[in-house]
Amino acid sequence: LARAFVATCFLYVRKRSRQLPLPGRFFMSKNKKKESNHMKTTPLFLIVGRSGTGKDTLASYLEKFYGLKNALTYTTRPMRTENEKTHHFVDRHTFHKIKNKLAVREFKVNDKLEFYCTTLDDLLDADLVIIDTTGAEELYEAVHHFRPVTLVYVTADRRKRLNALDERGADPSDVIYRDHIEDELFYKFETETVPIFHDVICTKNNYTGTYPNAVAHEIMKHMF
């Protein structure tokens, strides 16, 4: 049912009433108290979607036209273009020295394992982050005690999504492998992870001029 719904919707927003923790129910260490004095009180938007759905396009649009801050994840994968700014690109030695890592993941990129992660400090100071399915739940649990968290779920037709990956030069065998793996990951995500979020924005990238403007407009409504 969740998969059928997501496949047909363009923009869907679900808001639940928030249940704030009662005083004394959540213990905050001295370090976390110090961090919380500098954190934002507006929502942190977690952008999730299959490969080729336009997550980077949406994040870049929000940064450029609305001034939102992207908590760039750290990765060891090579840049796709010379001036790519969608991640902090580091070597493996630097990656393993990063402190307080969250959502540490490894992915196969052109037959090589590459690593990704983010940090709590970055999340508390940012407006949005692109994250994978399992990382979304982990970041929600890490952040929602400090500030609201909204899930932005980006979908797209399979054929158009695969064409987008082909146009950016992805290895065909890697695309097939990743697409197969994502079938299972996103079924679990839609049935088990999405329901834990109080706020959900679901959008479909139709690869026309309406994306990402429409969903960006909806995201900005949640900022106030």
C-alpha cells in the first residue's frame, strides 16, 4: 500500500501532533547542553530517495534560492565533476579520524567500496541533510530530542531515474546492482521507517521545470 501510494503522488504532506518529552524524561549531558545552546530550533530536513531521484538537485536548490544550510556528509568517493560541492570529499585516512560519526555507511561505487558519514555537530547547525534509508532512522533518534525532524521522501519513475543515472555517467553494472539492492531497502523504509516520523513530505521528481520548486516551497512552509 505504501509503495502504491508513493508511486502515484506528486506532493504529499503528513503532519502529526508533536509529543514533546516531559521534563526530566530525557537526560542531557553537559556537552549536549553546550551544543544545544547553538543549535537551530527550526526543523532538520532529512532528504531520502533512491539513486537518481534528484536529492542533490533539491538540496542545491534550497541552498541557492532559500539560503538553507546543507549538513554535507563526508565521503571517500571521488567527485563526479571537478567543482562538485555535494559532500565533504576526504581520503580514507581523514575519514577514519573524524570524531562523533553518525550514519556511517559503505556503498559500492564503480566496483569499489566507498564510505559516508555525518556528525551530530553538523546536524544541529544545519537545515537539511541527504541521507540513506537506514541512516534516516538513526539521525532521527539522534536529533529529535534537540529539534524537530522532517522527512522529505523523493521518488521518481524507474525508467526516468535510470536514465538520469546513465546521463551522469554511472557504470551500468553498478546501476543494476544498486537498483536491485534498493528494491529491498526502500520497501523496508516505506513500511517501517516512514511511520516513525511526525512530519513527512513526499514528492515525485517528474524531471520537468516543476521540480524542485514545488517541494522547496512546501519545505519552506515547515520552517515557520
